[in-house]
Amino acid sequence: MSAVRLSPLTRTAPSRRRARSRRAALSLAVLGVVGGLALSRLFAPWPRLRVEGPDDGAVLNAADVSGAVFAAAAPRPDAFAAATLQLDGRDVTERLTTTGTGVTFAPGKLADGDHRLVLTVPRRLSPRPVTHEWRFTVDATAPALRVRPPRAPVLAGEPVTIAGTVEPGTKVTVDGEPVTVADGAFTVDDGEPSTGPVRVTATDTAGNVTTRRIALAVVPSRVTVDKVRAVHVSFYGWASSLREPVLAMAERGEINTVQLDLKDESGMVGYDTKVPLARRIGASAGIFDLGEAVRELHDRGVHVVGRLVAFRDPVLAGAAWRSGDRDLVLQTPDGEPYAGYGGFTNFAHPKVRRYNIDIAKEAAAAGVDAILYDYVRRPDGSLDQLVIPGLKVSPEKAIARFVALSRRQLRPYGVEHGASVYGIAATRPTQIGQDIPAIARHVDYVAPMVYPSHWAPGEYGVADPDGQPYAIVRRSLEDFSTAVEGTGARVVPWLQDFSLGVTYGPAQVRAQIKASADAGIDEFLLWDPKVTYTPGVLQAPGD
């Protein structure tokens, strides 16, 4: 049998059919892809959002919240036409701000705690909108910071300790330097305290900050002396040329101490005091600068005693009486203010006590080395002629209690504490309201005023005290030495360098100093109200 030969057409027909089939399938595939793309675009999560804002789960502090902005953007400007925004389930859409092709939202102040912000943008031809959610926490509460400053004041050159407490996890710095916090407590020792405020800063885990500025009352270093050798200087004496001879005495070593008046018998405060009551009643004289005076004396190595006339106070007595605060004033039985000494304030009244101690504390903070009260007593005379409002104990006990209160309040200042007392008080305490043993238990020294001119003839068996300065001074000081035994207080007598009836010169002043030394007392305060001390009397120790 012979073979059958196929024509070319017959041979290629099946291949053409297959080719057509492939083209048809390819066309359908292309159509499917195109259609799929169209459908995907139709039902895809359009619009595609670009969002900005805090990271999911972020913790925002007070500063973060105040500047927080949430934003969303899309390719088409009309994408957000029907958008809505909810904050913690509450609709805040009206607060959305349109910016170009996007929107922004500034939440402003938010309460502490967790928050949820949801932006919803509808899609065309789809029931499912596009959403974006921000979850964050607000902690805008500043951390609690409690600081215990050192007891005022801080003495220059001495270390100071600042302590406090904070919330767990809080970091603390003192003047920018980090300090260790253990169980919420911290302590920092500053070896060289600043004269300005100390800045304590607490920063919590969210970054909130609390700052406390602790003002330290840093007082100048003290000038101490073993034995007080002093002269009295009044306000005007220091503010005038009389100051120079006094400084010259210090330069020559004749004295080591200057007694400088703070508040004198007039009731005026000599420097520009900041004590509110003193300023209110017009007692601030501003005659000299206390801080400058202390610095000048300290620079010369001179010990400074601030004399403070306590209860003889015409300024406070007059102001209190006029304002109706009459219990601050000693009175007569007929209801009038006691007129002696120009006015005498009530040593039993807390406000009067506080006023004098406030001045003493202010002076101590200014660098005065010692506070010496004067007129820390009742007026002399019969108690029957005095009305002392609120007095529940004897005048002697009330005076001693004031001195005790003053000592407690002055102790942190590191100053010496003294009381000027009348010469008769060693043997006759009730006549003046000064119980020497009771007072001495609360002072570093008592300063009896044993001026010969102030004794009556026959006192201590001395016929003419003014003419016999050695005898009267020695005998009276022996009594004072006995009175302070066992109290821890010293005796530093006031001696006379002025004339009253009898002219006093070098011989009389030297006689008193020798009488003191022979009574076992090597200290003294010289008094001359005119601040003109007799030359050639004093010598430097060892001369």
C-alpha cells in the first residue's frame, strides 16, 4: 500500500487551531487581570492614609500634650470630606482642621490616663471605611517633691545637708547635679553652701518636672574671743567720725570687741530692718548698714556684740496704744499707759517677745557674733503701781522665760547670748524683775551694770561708791560671781567710762578694770553714751 501524502494545509490546521486557542486564552487572561485591577481599586482600602502623631502606646507628659498634633493626609483633597473623629468615644469631628490634602487635630488639655483617638474616612462604593487609631497615655501631673531645708541659718564654711522625698522612679538633681534616690528618699551634703537659692529638681518617668528653690540663710563666719574687752558704740557713733577712734583701739589691740546698738532706748532700730512690725510702726531708722558694719569689724578680727534694748520701747508702746493693742503696753492702775522711760512694753505678751527675738535673729543672720539684751526687766518701783496684762507668774519668772525662749530660737544661729542686768539684781531680784540664777541658766553671760555712779551711798558698805570705784565694783561683782555658780554662765560687767557727779578719768576706769580682775573676772564692756573713751586706759594683753 502506498503512503498518503498530506497537503500543507491539512498538516497545519491543528496548529492554527491551537494558536487561536492560546490567543483567546491570553485575551481572556488580560481581560481578567484588567478587570481584577479595576475591582481591586474599587474595593481596596482607599484612600491610603499617611498619618502622624505619637507612637502607639506612647506616654505624653505635660509638655507633650500641650504641643501634640495628630495628622492624616491622602492623595486627593476631598478624601476627608465625610471623615469623622472620636476621642475616647466622644465625637470631636468639628475640631478637625483641614490643611491642604489632609487634616490635623490638636487635643489641647487632656486628663491623665489612657486615651483612644479614632479617625474614620468613608470609601467610595464600599461599606467598609478606612480607619486609623492612636492609643496613648497622658501623665501630665508634676511629680510630688518634698524638700526639708536645713535649719536656718547656715554658717559660712560649714557643710549643709538637704534632704527630701519623691515618688518612686523619679530622678532628682540639686543645682543640676544628679543625686541618688533610694526608696523615694534622697540626701545631699553640700560642703560649700551657695549664698543664693539651691535648686532641687525632680523629673518623673514621663518627663514631668517639679522644681523647688530652697533659700539658705548663709551667715558670715563668726569671730570668737576668749575674753570680751569691749566698748559701746551707738547708731550715730558708728555712722560718724567717732567710729575711727574705736577702730584704732581695735588695731592697737586694746579691745577685741565692739558692742554695736541694734535697737536702743528710743525704741528705734538703727539699721534698715526688714522685720515687718518694726517697719509698720516706723521703727526702722536706717542710720547705718548693719551688714557692712559687721564685715568691716570682722575683717579686722573684731568680735561684734549686738545690743538690743528689749522692753523699754517708746515706739512700740506708742504705736500699740494708738492702734488699740493696749495689752502690749504696761499700764497704771487707772488704765493709762505707764509713762516711765517714755513707754514700757509688756514683757509677758507673746507679740512683744516675738518682736524683739525677730530683731535678734535678723542681726544674728547678718553676722553679729552675740546678742546682748538690755532692759530685759520690768520698770523699777512698786508692783502696786503697775498693771501687766496677761501676767500669770512673777515678773522674775516671766523675764527668765523670755530669755529661755530667745536662747532656743537663737541657738541655730551660733551666736552668744547675754543679758544686761541691774547691779542690785544679785541681792534684790524682785525690785527689778531679774532673778540672776534663773536668767543665767539661759545665757552665755550676764552683764551687770555696776557703774559706781549708780550706787547709793552705803551700798556694800561703801560710803561713797562714785568716789570709790574699786571697792564698789569688786564687792558687787563678787556677789554676781556667786549668783551664777553652777549655771554655766560667765559674768561680763559693764564698767563706767563717763562722768556723773564725779569726773572720771584714767585712774577711775583702771580702778574698775582692776577690781573686776581681782574678783576673778577678766572681761568687761565699757560704757560711754558719747562714745568718747578715755585714752591711755586700755592696754593690749601682754603690754
